Amino acid sequence: MRGRYAPSPTGYLHLGNVRTALVAYLQARQAGSSFVLRIEDLDSARSRPDYIRANMTELQYLGIDWDEGPDVKGPYKPYIQSERHDFYEEALKTLVESGQVFECFLSRKELRDLASAPHGQMPIYGQAERALNEKLKAQKKLEGKTPSLRFRVEQVLVSFNDGFMGEQSFEVSDFIVRRADGEWAYQLAVVVDDALMKIEEVVRGEDLLESTAAQLILYKALGYKAPTFFHVPLLIDETGERMSKRKGSLTVTALREVGVKAERILGFLAYSLDLHDKLEPLSMAELKELYQADKLKKEAFKLEKHHLEFLGVP
Ligand code: GLU
């Protein structure tokens, strides 16, 4: 079960990020398989090279190591998305040849405004949008506008069995594979990378559950075998919102800087995952002993004041 953790270097890793990383790591290590670290730095406006190093240091601080990654290489290098354009280009070519890619001149916002039904993260692109897109094409080209590339999907219901969350079904319609500014869409890059890096189990946060449906369509269109998926419920902060880098949620770097030991962070993470019923420091070796996927907490975990006190946050 080759596993992976794929952080976006857009900030330091917060407790929610490393909680998911820890599950991915323990899943792989318990199965005795390789663990891959892949850097997902396609968002060039928000990614920063210094965060790549920082994220690796944060994981290492907790005792999470990897067999393949940007610093150790491996058979499927490079392990950093900004150096993998050729692979994405190749995949896009396959999709274009299948006749399922089209140029879209409508922005995400325009699509959302037009969407007839509310639809989670992915705006529906149906007949009305198609007609409007055709109408706008000539005019937008004259204005020198470049289109985004979308993969055409006739609204389908995709079902899959998540290794943790169970049976899932999501409706999928057309989605972006390459943005109008030329940047690769997450959906395309993540599928190409997980497939080419021979990842067999994708462990990631529950916020990406819906994306899996679109990704499964791409696995099929590209002729790849899909991995199994394991989505971990999120960590909710003291204010009741999910942790996020943009919001400046509590990071491993911040804890480390005030002298919080890795064992204390691991102890908290294990407790929050229901792997241990006492809030006390734990070593990675102890955590490996305790790890049992079927014990993992099924709901989101809310961070309370006494957890922060345990962590030694002033
Ligand atoms: N790079 C994504 C993130 O940091 C994770 C993508 C994935 O695991 O599929 O949120």
C-alpha cells in the first residue's frame, strides 16, 4: 500500500495538516509500505520555497519520515509538482485526443452565477453555459482572452467506497484541467502524480472528499488504475471553524519555537484521533503500537481550551 502525503507549501503546517499527515504515515508504516512526500506547489501565487523546507522540518520534528521525496529522490522523481509539467502536458494530450476537453471562456464566478442548482465546490456546467460559451468565444478571442480548459462530463453520479467514510456519491459535471492563466488544475495534477507514483492508498482531509469523484473520472479517462481513498475528518479550532493556513491556525513551527516537544504534539494528535484515551505525551514508537485504523474518530474533533493548555500554548 504505497502511501503519500502531499502538502501545498503555502504556509506552515497547522495541527489539522499534521493530523492528516500522521494518519497517512501510520497507515503506510503499519502496512509495511513506502511513504512518499510530494510537494504540491502549483499555486504559484501562494506557494513559497521556504515553506517547502519548513514543512519538511515540521514533519521530521514529529518523527514522520519518507522513503521518496524532493530531498531523497526515488524512482518516480521529481517529487515536486512545479517540475512535473511534462507529465501533465502528456496527460492533457490524451484527454484532448479523446475529444473531451473544451475551451471555456466563462470564469468560475460566471459559472457559479449561472448554475441552476447549488452544488458544493464544483459549479455545474450545463447546456445554457455551453451555448453562452459558444457565443462568447469569438469575442473573447478578439479581446485576447485565453480560455481555461475543461474536461467535459455529462452530469453523472459517481459513487465510491471511502476506506474510512464508507459509501459516497457525488454528482460531477465539467471541471477545469488547466486554468486560463496556464496553471494546471489540482484535479489533473493530483491524479497524474498519484498514478505515476504508483500510490495505492490516498489518505487526505475530508475537505477533498468531493474532489475524489471528479478524480475518479480522470483515472478512467487516462487509463489509470485508481487507488483506494481514505478521508480523515477535520480538526475544528476553538472558534468552531476548521483550521486553515490562511487564517493562521496553530502551526508546528509556532509550537516548536516556544519549546513544545514533539511527544506532546503527538500525544494530542493521538488523543484527538481516538487512538489514545488519555491526553499525555507519546513517542512515535508508542503511537505506532497504538495505531488501529478502526479506532479512528469518525467525526471532526474540536479543539478546546484545555487541549491548548496541554500543548503549552500561552
Ligand atoms: N495539496 C493538498 C493540500 O495540501 C492535498 C491534496 C491531496 O492530498 O490530494 O491540501
